[in-house]
Amino acid sequence: MPQQLTLSSLPLFPLGTVLFPDGELSLRVFEVRYLDMVRKCHQAGAPFGVVALESGTEVRRAGAPQEQLYSVGTLANIEELLTPQAGLLAVRCKGSERFHIDNQRLLGHGLWVADVTMIPADQIVAVPDELKSCADLLANALQSLRERSPEAVSVPLATPTAAQLDDCAWVSNRWCELLPMPLELKQRMMSLDNPLARLELVSDVLEKTGISR
């Protein structure tokens, strides 16, 4: 068994959303605790961790309860950073590996950092015949969204390849980004180790919402 990779003092960005591997994420950063962190990560070419909020809010408010974080998150690699005005950063990121938080600490200026263990990447599992419709529907949905809303954050910029549309993990992750599922369910989907099981759950959601008909 290969030794598991760990990272120490990974800076975290708690959000009211779930970042999936290969997912697109756009942020407008204005809180002091994140401005310096994001700049340093960009300069170093280093990722930060995106974790979903189990409770609490993205922006700190006086008297608000402390944020509670889910234990599994995703590394975010900065692909573009702009400064549209003083005190504001516009950041475009892409999700990569998932991680499990081993322990976390809240620093004095409000930034969360954590020691984490990386989760192995999803195995490439071909989409079975009975779930091919999920891939076909996804290709159509992404094409339609690119034509109608090219600025949509969760829509991949490039047309999916045949390999991506035959990968249970890629197809299920993109659907999880697009479907209006509760945060808790998206978090559970992202945390699953079995990409085929994730796609089967997505297929159930598509059936219940009538999208697959």
C-alpha cells in the first residue's frame, strides 16, 4: 500500500457550496482573512482547501456562531486572479484532489488551517450501459448551458471528451454541480469513494426530478 500523502497547515476557505474534483469555482474575495491567504497561494502556486459549511455563514458577522466545517474537502488550484478594485480579488479556481481533515485550527485573525490526509483519486470506471443516458443528458445539458449562459460558473469551458463522458466520476461530479440538490447531499456525494455508486445516486435524482424522461 502506498503511503498516504498528508499536508500540514493547509489554509481553508469555508463556503456554502461543495467543490468537486475538476469542478470550476469563481470567488469574489474581500474579507481580510482571505485576501492575504489567496495572494500568497497564488504567488507560491499552491492550492488552498475548499470545505463546505455544516453550519455558520461564509462572511463573518459580529456575534455570529463559529463556523462548523464538514470533514472532507477539495483542493482548489488558482487558475486566474484579478484585482478589479482595491480590497477585492476575483479568483477562478479548479478543483483537484479531495482530502480528509485530521485536525483543524482557527487562527487569531479568523483563518482556518488544517492538517489533512489526501483521499485517493476516483478510479476510472466506465459508465455501464444502463447509465449511458446520464452521460448523454449531461452532454446535451452542458452544450445548452454554454450556449445560453457562457458565464455559468459550474459549466466546463471545453466540450467534454468521449473519455470524460465514459467516466462515472466525471459524469456524476458534473451532474452534482448542476442539479439543485441540498448541500448535505452534495457533500455526501462528493465524499463517496465509489464513483459508480455516485452515478447511480445521480441517476435516481434525475429520475425523481423528471430530467431523465
